[in-house]
Amino acid sequence: MDLGDIGAAVRIAFTYFTILYLTGLGGLFSERSGIVNIGLEGLMVVGTVTGAAGVAVFAGPAPEGMGLGAGGVVLGLLFGALCGALFASVHAVATINFRVDHIVSGVVINLVAIGLARFLSYIFFEQATQSDPGGPHLGRVDIPLLSDIPGGLGNAFRNLSPVFLFAVFLVVPVTFALYRTRWGLRLRSAGENPEATRSLGVAVAPLRWQGVLLSGALAGLSGAFLSVEVVGNWREGQTLGLGFIALAALILSNWDPRRLMFAAFLFGFAQAIPLRLDDAPIISALPPQFINMIPYVVTIVAIAGFVAKVRPPAAAGRAYEGAGGG
Amino acid sequence: MAAGTASIGAPRPRPPWLESAIGQGLALIAAFAIAIAVGSLIVVLYGESPLTVYGAMLRFAFKDVTSVGTILSIATPLIFAALAVSVCFKGGLFNIGVEGQFLVGMVTASWAALYLDFLPGLLHLIAVLLFACLGGMIYAAVPGILKVKTGAHEVVTTIMMNGIAVSVVAYALNGPLKFTKAPPGQNVDLRTDIFEPSALVPDLGHLFGVEPSAHLSWLFPIAIVAAVVVWVLFRRMRLGYEARAIGSSAGSARAGGISIGVVQIKLFLISGALAGLIGMQQVLGERGALVQNYEAQLGFTGIAVAFLGQNNPIGIVFAAILWAVLSRGETALQIDTDVPREFVIILQGILIFCVVVVYQVARRRLARLQLQRAGAEVGLRDTAAPEDEGRKDD
């Protein structure tokens, strides 16, 4: 192991950070509005298949696709986000309008997503479990100055997807919207005390719908990023439980978009260990199967160690009885 | 005064259990009707007639006794899985880790099958099944203890445990349990050695004229027995009462002197024991070894089946069989129609969603009805009314 390996590991961690941060932000909007969303994984799954399909249509070569280049890839990613939001509306209808238990509905979302992805894949790609590899993606960028760090560490900042930068800078508008706008205050109040929100003449249900739709859009975008920008095609099962790890990062962050960046990077780095740091001291002594367990163990330890120190939105997971009309 | 006279002249009201049974039944029928209707819509979009498609699926599923046997053997692991999910669910716990517990149960059972072969006859099989339960229990204890001791939500920890379990199986197959007696000169896929016959579950189907290819084993009646045991546990035993109390209101349960943590860990252990048996159909009933390309995802399907069976052990048996009929029908779609086989997964998904939503709506209706009636009986009709007016907000 040398510094180059660490640089490469950090680069992988950045990739996983992007996935976990986008998805985690989705969960944040939903839970801050009072709707627990453990369907993030399923929303990501839908994003992976529809994002890949969107890119194939908008950016694919001329006969089948429109050949729109980088703009087409962006449209494809946005299509994944749109489909994620559409699928999340199922969760919104179930939890907000029918007041189904949030966890039950989230579990159903995850179960249905697997079948839905296969079905959509069959429609888009005429095969149920993957699309053709090597699809178009966005150009890679090097970060000025940081990518010139000598000794291999600069590798971490080279050859990155623009979506990574998008995710990093997203913290600014999200934090502003959540803590500095009227909408953000209302969204948070819907998740803390919906009865009080209602008593001030603010309708709770639309706020919660917005929270859930945003969670679908962000998780869908994250899934589309995974299939389009990271892997290069859609494959069944490629989300690998990252939606749940994003949920764990959200808990660790105490539902704060700024702290979520650190949590997402921590779990992202844990993901990189089996891939790049498997010959580091101590780790290399383990059988390879045990090294693969590291990201999951890190997640469990982090959650078990920190869960007592965080406080979820007070009304998250609780049905608001006046939700239908108010 | 009106309340007093009303209850004298009125016919005796139906007992609550019958009322909720009727309510649940109606809810199920409504959910099925909606699911079949939506499914038909998709079929029509493919330019096929719904009658042809549903007919082809049913005809294929019930074409002969062997096909029925196959359905029951598909249902066997699903019954164990759904029971495992439902045991935790009754206590308000979401054991999404049934998948991981079932994988670890396959590993411990395989160890017992390989290394406890000195046990005579049936004792060997019993030991293997006990080790399957034990593996699932140990693995389920971890999220249970974490939940009680640290408050870590079981949904997150069990999902992570599932990821770890995949590596546990891979480690076992590459290391301690890897086959040693490969047939010479042949390439063998990664697996354990073939188990002694004494470790295997005997075939049951041949008694009913079912071909051995259906792999209908004695595990099916064992699954039924497990369902009855779970039913007795929750309806007739103290633990079941305590679990239901926690599931409906943790606060009241604590106030009633129930030790929530102890009950939750017990539920996780029972759930894990049931989960350990999920893999036995494929390991002991079909393959006679633990193989690398084992059938996964059964733990997750168990969640769907548990919802479909409304967490009722008897309902779960029927839900698992229905699920198996649909899965079996996939093949018919491929042979007889233009509808892709993935249609079945969509249909199953719609069905689950409808059941969950309709059941929730029906439960609220019923609760409101009972509240009103109780109010009327104690002469508080007027106080029940504002409650009702408040609902007009909906």
C-alpha cells in the first residue's frame, strides 16, 4: 500500500459520497417533513434503470437515440430523478393520504421496486436484468490545485464526475432552503409538530408531499448517477443496500445537511476499503470475505454508537390525522 | 335516554372477533379485486385478454398433481420466512434481517450435516434442523440486543447484517465447508460435500403420486406445524399477549409492567429460529448440499407474504401458497402469451400494495365503528359525535 492507493481510495469514497449524499438528502427532506422513508433503496433502484434508459434515449447514438451528447446525459439523469419522484408518490399516497405505517409502506416500495425495475428493463432494453454496457456519460473533470498534490494523493481529485461537484455544492442551497426560507421552516415544523403547523393555517399534507417527492427525485438521481456515471450500464442489484447506508448516514448526521456530508464521506470511505485498501496493515490479514464485511460493520457500529446522541424529527413516522385535507 | 332504549331493542351485536374477521375478509376481497383489475389493464396494454392470461396461469399451475406438489414445495420456505417476519412484526419490530438469518442458518445446518454424521438416523436430521434454528437465532440476537441496549433501529442493523451474511456464506464455502471429495477429473462448482442421506428431509410427494422432481418434502407439514405453533404462541401464551401489547402501544405495555426489552429479544430469537429453517427446503430437500448459486431473496419475499397474510399464521400459509401459484404461473406466461414473465412480479407488487392500503383503511373504519358503538352503549353518543365531525377534515 502506498499514498497512491490512499488517493485512489479517496476517489472511490468521493463516488460513494455522491450516491450516499444525494440519497441521504432525499431522506432528509422526507423525514424533516414527518414521513419516514425507508424506501430510499427502492427509489434508487428505479433511478438506476430509468436513468440508464433516459441516457440511452437522449444521448445514445443516432438511429435509436437522439445523440444529444452531454446535454442528453443530463436529461437522462433528470429522467431518472423524475421517475424516482413518480415512484415516491406511491409512498406519499400510502402514508399521507391513506396513513399506512411509514415503515410498512417503505418496505413495500423496496419490494415492488425490484419487480418494477425488471419490468421496466424488459420494456426499455428487452432484457430483464441489465442494459448494454458502455453507455454515454459526462466528461470527467480534474479539480484545479488539489489534483496537483504530489505523491499520488492528487489522484483523489482527478477524473471525477461533474455530478460529484453538484452534490458537494448542493449543501449550500439545501441548507439555505431548509433554515433560511419560509418554506423550510414550514417543512421542518410539519415534521416536528404538525398540529401546531395546522393551527397556524399552514396545510401539512402538501408540505409532506413535497418532502416525499423531493426524496424520490434525489434518490432517483442518485440511482441514475450510479448506473450511468459510475457503472456505465444498469444491472439488477447494483444498489447493494446503499439506500439503507444512506439512511444510516442520515441518522448519524442528526438530520442536518451539513453534517450529512461528513457521514456520507465516512460511509463512502468504508465502501472503498475492500476495493482499494485490502492490502493495508491489519486488513490484509483478514480473509477477503471478511474485508467485504467492513462497510456493513462500520455502519452498524456507527449507528449503535451514535443513535442515543441524535434526535429524529419529533413527528416523523406518526400519521397526522388531519393530513388529507389540512 | 335514547341510548338506553336503543340497546335493549337492538339485536345482539356480533362478537368483535367475528366483526374483525368479516372486516378483514372484505378488505382482502377488495384488495384482490383492485389488484386483478390493475393487472388486467397491463395485460390489455400488451394486446392480450386478461381472461386468457389469468386462465393460462391457473391452468398451468393446477395441470396435474406434480404441479400442485411443486407449488407446495415453493410455498414451504415462504411460510417459514413469513412466519419469521410476522413474529417480530406482532411486537412492533421490523425484522428485515430474515434474509441474513436464513443464510447463516444454511451455513450452521450444513456444518451439522457434514460433521455430526455420527448421529444415528433421524437424530442426525433433527440435529441439522436444530443447528439451522440455532444459526438463525444467534444471528437474529445481534440486532435484537443492539436494539434493546443502544436503540439502534432494527431496520438499519438487520439490513447491514444481511450484507454481512452473504460474505459469511462465501467464507464458509471457500474455507471451512468447501468440498473435499470432488469426483476426480471433473470441474465442480463451489459447494460443500454432498450430505449423508440421514441428514436429508425425506420425500413426501411420492405418497400422493407427486413426481420426485417437485421436491415436496416433509418440510411442508413441518411448516404447517410451525404456523400452528406461532398461532398458539400468540393467542394462548403470555409472551404472545405481551408482544401484542407492545405492538399496539409500547407506552401502555410498559405501564402494564411488561419488560419491553426482554420480550423484544425473545421475539427476535423466535423469528431467527424460524428464519433458520427457510433454507432447509433447498439444502436438505432439493440439493443435498450447500451450493454457491443458492436461491437468495427468500427472506424478502417472506415480508411480502407476511403482509399478504396480514401477519396471521393461518393467513400466511394461504398467502404463501397463493404466492407460489403466481410464481409457478410465470412459466405459463412465457409459453402461452405475449405478456413478459415479469408481469407476475408486478402483479405481486400491486397485490401487496392494495392489501396494505385497503387493510389500513378497513382497520380505521372498523375502529371508528367500534368506538361509536361503545360510545352509544355507555350513553355517550353526544361525545362520540365531535370525534366524527373532526374527521370531516379528511
